Amino acid sequence: MTVLVTIKPSGHSYRADPEQSILQTALDAGFILPYGCRNGACGSCKGKVLAGDVDYGDYQEEVLTAEERSKGYALFCCARPRGDVTIECREVGSLKDIPVRTLPCRVQKIERAAEDVVMLQLRLPANERLQFLAGQYIDFLLKDGKRRSFSVANAPHDDAYLQLHIRHVPGGQFTDHVFHAMKERDILRFEGPLGSFFLREQAAESPGKPIVLVAGGTGFAPIKAIIEHAIHHQMKRPMALYWGARNRAGLYLHQVAESWARTISGFKYVPVLSDNPPEDNWQGRTGLVHQAVIDDLRDLSAYQVYACGAPAMIEAAKKDFVRVCQLPEGEFFADSFTYAADSQPNR
């Protein structure tokens, strides 16, 4: 049995499982409500129950006082609907609605995905969660005052941990530390979420447009987050992923991308190697990844493109997609992995 949840003032409504929290069901339905901790400790998800009844769940009483509860307020990360309900709260509609926060985190897992790529899993404090949009990044705050930026590789619905994909830059202060000295349980500080690279799901001028995703190297990280977000919300828009790397090892989650192509209707995966060393025995596409898109899709006038990787790739892709393939310039969204003065990547 499901119940009907209506959100005011937007008027959005959806069917919900009464065994799950209002916050979780709203997120699953594609409606982003504000939240911080997801366990009743911060109050970010506080809103009003206008009609119907809820099970308030377990929460910290100093966050939701008895007086607030008597006035109809609830913490939607804990509250479950007992029947059809109408709630009042603001919905996150843009970047300005998501607060940028400074938080500590613990290194939960360090996994070597390739010789020069590490997948880092970070755990936030028990009473904290980071709200972000798929495709955004965080800045590590280093002791010398410098920052190092890395895209979040997991989708927002899967936020128990933060996953980052970090490429080793020999001689780079931070990545040398990650690859040679960092240990599980180390404590770091970061600021986030940051950036305007995220999936435009409801752009009024382009509803339902097919999506082309272009990743270079670890530029796959935010692209992965966008794809997983789209899959979770059962988006019906066709998606084509073009992932470029120098060699086979650079496609460090190749099997994951292949599984999407096998199991997701309307999903296409095209891996492309630029160097193609003989020892890889590669039988697939070669050359520049953005050129592979042009070879396959000469007319991008009805598409949206999301590209992430080195500046040269981003610049060439935008120029050629607009000039050669008639992509509307406003439908090209990109995150360029630039470099700091000491050769540290920003992702």
C-alpha cells in the first residue's frame, strides 16, 4: 500500500511507501527537500505537516521542540506518513538552495583502481550528510591553506559515503600523499558542495533531450554520478557515454560502464583509447574521444552534452560540437580539470 504525499507551496505530489521517511520518499520521487544529517540531529529538513498524520520517528528533542511539534512541525528525515499527508517546506530548485559547508571526514577506504588512479571513500561524522547535486565537487582544505578539488563520484541518493577518483601526479604534494602516505582512518577537512556542473533535468527549453556524456580519464567521476542519478530516478532520456583514456588501464571502471550498456534501455557506451599501446591488444575505438562523438553523431542540434576532463578536450569538444554538429552553445555543460601552480589537479 502507498500513500499520497503533497508538497506545498509547489503543489508537487507523489505516491510513497509509508515505511520510509518523507525525505527519502521525496528524494526517490525526484523532489529534492533540504537535509543535512538524515538522522534527526540537525534540523535542516524541518517542515510543517499541514494535513494528515505522521509517525515522528526517533530524533533529538532539542532539534524539534515539543512546542514546534504541537504547531505541526516535523523532521522529514525521521517522520513517516501514516496516511495521505500534505507538508509545507521549500524544495531545492537550484544551486543557491544548497548550503556550502565545511566538514571533517574520515578516510574509510583506499582502493587502487589503476596504477595511477585511487578511489577514495570518505565517511562523514555520524550526524552529518552532505547534500549535493550529481556532478559537483568538494575542496580539501590543506594545512598550508591551499585547496585541492575533486569531483564526487557517487550520486546524491547514495550519500552514506563520498567517493572520489584521484589520479596521481608525480611530484604533486597532495596526490603524492594520497598514493604513498595516506591511511584509512585519516582525518581530512573539506568544503562543499561546489561547482555548477550538474544534470539539467527540467530545463524548460529542452525537455527530454537525449544526453551525450564525454569523459576524459578521471573526468569519469562526475559523469558516473550523473549517470547513477539518472538511473536511480528512472529517467527515460537516451544517454550515450564516450569515455576516453590513453590506455586500457585508464578505463578503470570499464566493466561498470559495460554493465550500464547491457542493462539500461537507451544507454550506449563507447570507450576510446588515444595511445592504444600494442600490449593492450585493444580492438575498440581509437583517437580523440570528442572526435568519436562527431563521427557517430553529426547532428547534435537536439542534444545536451555533459563533458568533463582536461581543458584541451573540453575546449575542442565545445568548439567542434557547436561548429560541426550544430549543438546549441547553451546545451554544452562542462567541468574542466585545470591544474594549480604546483602541478596539482583540481579533481
